[in-house]
Amino acid sequence: MKITVVGAGAVGATCADNIARKELAEELILLDIREGFAEGKAIDMMQTSALLGFDTKIKGVTNDYAATADSEVVVITSGLPRKPGMTREELIGTNANIVKSVTENILKYSPNTIIIVVSNPMDTMNYLTLKTSGLPKNRILGMGGALDSARFKYYLSQELGCSPADLNAVVIGGHGDTTMIPLINHATWNSIPVTQLLSKEQQDKVVAATMVGGATLTKLIGTSAWYAPGAGTAAMVESIVRDEKKLISCGVALDGEYGQKDISLVVPVILGKGGFEKILDFKLSDAEQAEFNKSADAVRNMNQVLVDTGVI
Ligand SMILES: NC(=O)c1ccc[n+]([C@@H]2O[C@H](COP(=O)([O-])OP(=O)(O)OC[C@H]3O[C@@H](n4cnc5c(N)ncnc54)[C@H](O)[C@@H]3O)[C@@H](O)[C@H]2O)c1
Ligand SMILES: O=C(O)C[C@H](O)C(=O)O
């Protein structure tokens, strides 16, 4: 198994670290545009292998796409992160061209790969990959729901005083401060609906904290988060390469599912060796569907920017 991570910055390096520790690949290529940067990060990680006991061989390269040839999974994290006070959507001007050129280069050497898009604004960057790569839609996934659902579980666990591992809780919609939809009415603790365990005030607090989870960390850190994003991406990689068929909410192309078409939005999917194998229908209430449609409108407006600026 060979995996490539493009972008050796905070998220890319953390994702690579998780992939290596879990030995999800024999060979892991870390690629960055900054001279020597990926090489240095790869050597640093390789120097943990004697301590941590993994066998994955990590190699860093500067813009050398030939080294990525025949990767079965490629994670794209290249691009600017937001700064405090910014929205993810403000990154589109720089990141769209980066994601487009990275995708083109990757496909020259790994034409049948599975791509996981992390760069923001993720819903639109994933749509860009869908429109430009020519890959079957099952092989193009956006990372956002894995992270947002983990944050949702974290905030629920704080309120419930329970283990996040005992929770089932899913976020759908867009990966944006106002477009994500934590499905509180579907969340359970050991099969008990959390709505039976938390007051309405507590539920609203958890939902609000989840939605601005990324912005909260960006304000505290000065740049956006990387530990949970790196782990969320590695969890997707793991379900794919080990064919685990886990239910993880991911950005995927919708073709009528959840009432939407010609868009990438986050919905619950089954992830296995071919990418996403199935989109789960969570049977949304009328209110949840209305929220989903509102998110779709906002994401569609961002996607239109790609057309207006000639990126697609
Ligand atoms: N989808 C999510 O849930 C999620 C979570 C966290 C971060 N992100 C996004 O991921 C991206 C990366 O975040 P980060 O914190 O790692 O940023 P970072 O600045 O630490 O790293 C980005 C890296 O991309 C590299 N890069 C830029 N252009 C490139 C190109 N053309 N080819 C190869 N490498 C290139 C840079 O040199 C840099 O090392 C941002 O867009 C951020 O918003 C998304
Ligand atoms: O918040 C960000 O801009 C980065 C990422 O999308 C996140 O949710 O952590």
C-alpha cells in the first residue's frame, strides 16, 4: 500500500504521523512545494519509528510528483489556513488554484487513486476536484464530517460527563461555521437519545459550540487546528485501506440524495476499499431538511465563484 499526503504543514504532517503510527501503508510520500520542508518532516517522523515501533517508510519530496506514482490514496492538505476572524470561505482565492494544480499533477502519476480533500473551503474544493479530476465520484471524498462529528462528540461528552467513545453523533451539511448541521436529534449515548439526557439549553450549547469549533481553536491558536483534523483524515484513510466499511460523514457528490444534485456536501457514508460505497439516508425531519437545503444554497454560491473566476 502506498499513500501520498500533499502539504507537509500542520494538518498534512499530523495526518502522515497518524498513518505511520497505525501502519496503514508500507510507503508514505509527503510532498510540499517548500524546498526541503517535507524532507525534514519525513526524517523527523522516521526518527520516531525506533521509539514507536512502526514500519511505514516515510519519504519527503519537494514538488516531485513522480515519487507519488501509483499511490492508492492521496490526501490533499496543501493551501492556506485561516487566521483569527476569517471564514474558511475567504481562502478560496488562493486555495482553488493550489488544489486544482495539485490534483492535475497527482493524476498524471496515480490516475486511479482515491483523493481525500482537506484544504478549505472544503465543500467547494471537493466540488472542484469532482469537476476537474474525471475520477469516479466514489473515489473523491472531502474531510470535514469526520472532524466535526468528533468535535460534536467531544462537546456532548463534556455536557454528559461520559466517554466520547460511547456516543453516536453525526454532523452533516457543509464544513462551514454556519453551514454544518450537528444532528442532535439523532445522537445517542449507548443507544439512549441524548435529547432525553440533556436540557434544551444544553443541547443548543453543544450544537453552537460544534458549529464554531474550528473558529474557536483558530482564535486560541492563531492558525487553524491540526491534531483532530489530522486524526479525522487518518480515520478515513484507515477505513478505506483496511476496508473497514465504517460509517463516517464525508463530503461527497450528491445526485439526488438528501434532495440535492451537482454539489458536494457532508453526509453519512460507508467507507471501504473503493472509496465511499454507500450514502446512508438518515431520514431527516422537515426542519433538518430545510437546514440542509440552506447549507446547500450557501455552498452552491461558493461553487459559483469557481465558475465566475474561470477556475472551472
Ligand atoms: N477540512 C478540514 O476539516 C480542515 C481542517 C484543518 C485544516 N484544513 C485546511 O487544510 C489546509 C492546510 O492547513 P494547515 O494548517 O496544514 O496549513 P499549513 O500552512 O500548516 O500547511 C499547508 C502546506 O501546504 C503547502 N503548500 C502550499 N501550496 C502548495 C502546493 N501548490 N503544493 C504542495 N504544497 C503546497 C505549504 O507549503 C504548507 O506547508 C488549509 O486550507 C486549512 O484551512 C481543513
Ligand atoms: O477552522 C478551520 O479553518 C480549519 C478546519 O476547517 C477546522 O474545522 O478545524
